[in-house]
Amino acid sequence: MTVDSFPTEPEAANELMRLARQINRANRKYHAEDAPEITDAEYDALVRRNAALEAAFPHLMRPDSPSNKVGHEIAASPLGKVPHEVRMMSLDNAFTDEEVAEFVTRVRRFLSLTADEPVLLTAEDKIDGLSCSLRYEKGRLVRAATRGDGQVGEDVTPNVAHIPDIVQELKGEDIPEVFEVRGEVYMEKAAFLALNAQLMDEARAAAEAKGEAFDDTTVRQFANPRNAAAGSLRQKDASVTAKRPLRFWAHGWGAASHVPGTSQHEVVRRIESWGLPVSPQFRLCENLDAMLAAYRATREGRAALPFEIDGVVYKVDRLDWQARLGFVAKAPRWALAHKFPAERAETVLESIDIQVGRTGKLTPVGRLKPVLVGGVTVTNVTLHNRDEIARLGVRPGDRVVLQRAGDVIPQVVDNLTREVEREPYLFPDHCPECHSEAVAAEGEVDVRCTGGLVCPAQRTERLKHFVSRAALDIEGLGEKTIDEFFAKGWLESPADIFRLRKRRDEILSLEGWKDKSVDNLLAAVENKRSPDAARLLFGLGIRHVGAVTARDLLKRFTTLPELRALAEQAHVKEGEDAVVAASEAYSELVSIDGVGPVVVEALGDFFHEDHNRAVWDDLLSEVSPPPYVVETKDSAVAGKTVVFTGKLETMSRDEAKAQAERLGAKAAGTVSAKTDLIVAGPGAGSKLKKAAELGIEVIDEAAWAQIVQDAG
């Protein structure tokens, strides 16, 4: 497989489609069939590549994106299906110390902790096994299930009876009425080798008994210990499992009538006391340095371990903090897998090309002499920006070190010929597409073309973004069609798309167009004259306003004119009254969950430009997006506007707003006649006075917590 490290938008869409298919197939082969076709490093590479492309092109995220899936659904299995009462999640991965540090920082930020407040985390080796859930009722094992797709697994209750580490009855103190132990079924390396040797011997004996020549290439053996464990556990005939040397250790839990402890460390040790083994590497870490020390010690001792591991798992120790942190997509916010280092390789940087994106950013792309890294042939690598080129000192002809495997987008980590005399690479100061000046804004490292809509690279890419699936999703208006219509002068701005009906005869005269295809295209365009407001906003390609941010903004303002008015007001910087109003508008915008100063600045900059306002007005003369409607949950505050003020003592402001959004409420930053409820902590001031004037209900933090609890 060849990896293009920095594709164009159409290339990214095609690659995401291929990645979805590849990862889904890999998941099926790995989780459902126990017959992997690629290595773990290759799989990690595909997943990271998919995540990186989705981050770079969020509007291209597919409905079948692997980012939202855990494992693989169980289909046509000889084993019975078991729904999980509590979903079995996956883990987010980190590959560097910096990513681990950022994880700890995110935890602190989300929980609104002071700098000196300790955050204890557990660390344990990440064994390469098959996830398994053991449900105990009144201390007795009643059901065992694989993870499956996280929602439904396979019933392997008879099979786990033959694993000596898994006790049929828990013994000890404080055993809950119902408790679901979760862990990994694995096979030690020596047992794996012995099993493959046994399979070879059995095949040889069978061939000899039939008087046939023995061909060892036809013997199906297990690829690695993990697949040997999975294939042995997921047998319809439990007597086969009984002959396989499987092991188990516990690392967590799912459904429980009560949890026997207040911390991860305490509960895991309690599980161990009941007779189930846990990782011998399981330990408590008091800070980031201790976490990284545990990782390094585990990595250094990895080869001597009797089983395969591929990293270290960290978990926030306090269970009340775990509950507050919650989950995102398919993984908990309170846990992280720190994977072992990526594979590296050397090659030659043959040239450096400059690509111009739809926002005008000039991105240097290194063209490489093809090299195999982590099972993937790499030919291109992003060099990010001019500062990165200067830091590495790279020039065409240099010999460089690449890193991949854990890192899906290959990166240059070293320049081996830095000291060789050669002319330095000069980053262009003019756009290679339109020759407009290319500059970096103050405080930014990215160099951008100043040509705007006069730059063909930006204009066509913005139009393609506007009609893309995550934006207006206009079927039939693909890359080639936009390029063709743009070249003829028919499309220069988004509004021109809605004037194509006037060009029906001209389109029909083009090669390849027939009455039906033209009518289908025009019908698809007409069908978008009342578009979703958030999709329309996202489609305009305003810097820093992705699909999620667009929805967050429209949840608050519901209509585009209302959003524009506040964004323009927040950008005013002259006149005393205007500055006061701008400050209030700015505060209103940054109070929105998911919207920060960078987004507000980008919105203000967009509407400050005459040509952007002209494009906006022209577009809204052609389309009429209805008010944005937010789907609400059934709770005491669903549909209401809530304002949090004062110091919140049990949660951060961001966490409180996230709770309100989950309950179907609108979390506002300012008090107005539209406010329904105020949650006030210590130090609440002018907002309480205004609430009293308007007769708005005020509750304390404890009462809010009760509302959250009642909503489940």
C-alpha cells in the first residue's frame, strides 16, 4: 500500500472510503474470524491515518467511519449472542510522552483541578489478548462473553470453564449481588509456539496415515498468540478449548449492583482478592513522571515477559472522577493506552512540492524515494510548514529518517545529511497557483496565499467543500464537474450553484451530459434551497468553524442572521459604546461549549471582509435555511436556557455546560429575558441581581446535581 501523506480533498475522500473498507475488513478478520491479514502495527497505522484525515477534513467523515466503531459485530456465529448491559469500550492511543502529558492536562482541565491537586493514575501492561466479560451473580459465574462490537458479544460460558485462571465462584469479602469482571484471555508465547508445533505434527501424522506427501505450506497455523487465544476461546466445541493452554487476567468491570471501592486501584485489588488474577505490573502512579517511569520499565522488560504486550494502559484512579469524565465516541476520557514506539526507516528526500489548500495555506510535501516502513510503502510525507523545514534543515537530496507504524501520517524525525553543504531550501513568498503574495499572520507559523477568491486553488476547493457530503451534499456536483464549470466561468461563488438552472441548455451542450443527467443535477441543486443551517455555515469554509463547531453555534442562535449580527458586533473595536457591546457579544460567543477565542476571531475576521459579506448575502438571496432545531432529551430542563455563574466547586464550567447540553438544555453565558434557570455558586454577582429583576429561578450546585442525577 502506498501512503500519500497530504492528499487533496477529493483524494482524501477516496482514501477515507478505502480506509473504512480496509479497517472494517481487518476488524472482521481480527475480531470475528480470528484470521488477521495485517499486523497490529499496520492496523494501528490505518486507524491513525483515518483519524488524521478526519481531523484534517472533518466534513468528509463517513457514516461508516471506523472512529465510531468498537471491534466488529457478531454475524453468523455458531455461538449465541450476548448483549452487554454496560458497553465494552475501546481505548484511545498515545505514542509519545507529549501525548501522555496532554492526556493528563486534559483530565485536569476537564475536572477544573488546581495545579497542586494530585491526580493518581493506575498503570498496567496492555496485554495482547481477547477481551472477555465474566458475569457473576451471588458470587457464581453465570455467563462469559467476548466483546464483539461492544454492544453484543458471543457467549463463551462453557469455554471459559476450561481456563484455570477463571474461577467459577468468587471467594472473599464484599462480593456484590451482581458483578461483571472484565479482562483479557491470552496465551503465553511458549504455549503459542507449542500449539503451532502441535498443529504441524498433527497435520504431518494425518498425511502419513493417508499415505500422502506432507506439504507444510498447507497447514493453517495461528499468526500470533492473540489470535491463538481468540481462536481457541471461540470454539463451538468447548472440548477443543479445554485442550488449549489459555490464561486470563482482570483489569476492570462492567455492570455491578454495587462497586466495592472508591478507586480503580482498590476495586482491582478487591477483584484479585476474590481469586481472579490481575496484571503483575499493575501499580499506582502519583504523577506524570511516575507514569512514564512505569512505561519505560515495562518497555525495557517487555522481551523477558512470558506473554505479548503492546503498551501500557493508564486509568484515572478515583471512580468519582471517572464518572465525571465520562466517554467520547468509543473510548473513556479517563483512560489511555500508551503504545510502544513506532518503526523507523531511512530514505532520500527527492523533492519538496507546495500544495495550496482551500484556506490558502501553503503546505510543503516531501516526495520520497519509496521505502517500506511498518509494512507500508511510503512515498510522500508532510513537512507541515516552513518552521518545520528550518528545524530539520531538510533540502532535496538529503537522507532522512522516517517514523511510522503508530504514527499513521509518516513524519521526518531526523536529517542524516544536515551537515552536508548544499543550498538551503527557500520557502516561497508567493503562491505557486496565482502568484499572489504569501505571508504568515503575526503569531502564526502557517504561510497563506493572500489571493483569496482570485486564487484558483482556493476558489475551486472552497466550492468542492461547499457541495461535499458533510456540507450541502449536492449529488452529481463532483470534482470534475466543478472544475469544468469553473473553467467556463459558470461557478465563481456558492450562490452561482443555485443559478445553474439558467444554464441548462449550455450544460446539455457539453460532452457526456444528457437530458436526464442535467435534470438530475438541477433537481439535486433545487432540493438544497432550504438547507440545514449548520451544514450551510460549515460549507462556507470559515477558518476554525468545523462541522461540530457549526452545530454548536447554531444550537445557540438557531438562525444565521442572528449569528452574523453577534459575530460582527464582537469584532467592533472602535467607539466606547461599541466596545462595550463587542465585549458582551464576545462573552456570549465564547460561552458556547466548544467555541473559544480562536473561533470568535475567525468569525469576526470573516464578516469584516467586504467580499465575504457579499458572498454571504448573495448566497442567502438564493437559499432559505430554516431555524436550526436541536433534538432534546426528556429531562426537567429540556428545552430551557440555563446560565451557570459564580464558582462551581464540584465541576468545571465546561463540564456543567456539557451536562446541560446532554439534558437537552441550552447553556448560555449571559442572563436575559430568555433565561429560564440560573445555577449559582459562591461569588455570583451581577447575574444574580439581574435574575432577581427578571424573576428567574436560581438554584445552587447541589440542586443542579440532583437534576442531573434524576435524568439518569
